[in-house]
Amino acid sequence: MAQNRIKAVPVIFDSDMGPDYDDVGAITILHTLADKGEAKILATMASTNYEGVAGVLNVFNTTGSIGQIPCWQNIPTK
């Protein structure tokens, strides 16, 4: 029986990661899908006032089995 191959869906993860935790769950699920070959993470980005968010995203993006994933942060103007 031939095994069906799932083509990885390309994803750019856009987040407003901050004091809430929904985006932590979302990026964790995304990395799980990528580890299974169901998603291909092209980049991660966040629009938030928290200046350390790029570092937070970088932790998720470099501790998995995928390797280096580009990370970008947009700090909204006031």
C-alpha cells in the first residue's frame, strides 16, 4: 500500500506575543507540525510594544530540530 505524502504548508507566523500566552501555544503547535513535516516555517514576526519579543521568538526558533528561522519585530509607533 502506497503511503500518502503530506506536503508541508509554508507558514509565516505573525504574532502579537506579549503578556498573554495564546501565541506561545500557537508557535509550539506550529513547531510540532514542522517537526512532523506538515508545516514549513518561513519566518516569524511580532507586532508588539515588548522590545524583547524578537529574543523570545528566537528561543522557539533555535531550540527545535529545524535550525535557524528568520525573526522580525515591528514595534508599533505611538
